[in-house]
Amino acid sequence: MTRDGPLGFEEERATLAAAIGPWVTGGIHHLGSTAVPGLDAKPIIDILVGVSDLEGSTAYFEREELVFRDHLRTHPRAAEEYASLKHSLTDRFRNDREAYTDAKQEFIQAVVHRDA
């Protein structure tokens, strides 16, 4: 991708909409750290595309990801806490991406269930 953050997402959203638009039923959403202005992030844009079915699980995961993103966008202190957590986990799990992702889950779940 040539751009990070919202501009990069808009480019990718347009590309996805042109390629798979007829199959998109739940929108094309910008997720992850680059979706939260000012939050430290790797130059990777996470995108969630809603489709009509993936054995019934899409609606649950789509809702959870969006709740987390929206909370960080509207609660700067939570975004700061998440950034701090990510930095400490990057140091701990520099060579283990799966462990890094797993270690973030407690924070993410606490945010999601607080806003649910």
C-alpha cells in the first residue's frame, strides 16, 4: 500500500468495492490501530468486509471488532493504554506474532464487554 491510515484505507476500500462489491453485505470497515487517529501502528491496514455468511459467525466477529475500534476512537485514554500495551508486548513477543496477538485479547475483551 502506498499510504497508511485513513487515506490508505480509502484507496483499498475503493479497490475492494470495485472487485467484490456485489458480495459485500455488511460494509467495508477500517479496523486495527491505523483506524484510530494518533495511535501508534505498524504500516498495515486491517480491513473487515461483511458478507452474507461464513457459517453464521461473521456478525459476531464484525460487531466485536467495530465496538473495539469505535471505543478507541472516542476514548483517547483507552487508546493510550492500548498503545502502551502494544509497545510492551512488542518487546516481549518480538519474534512471536501469535503470542503478541493473544496477549492483547484480555484488554480487547474488557473493552468490548464494557461497551456491549
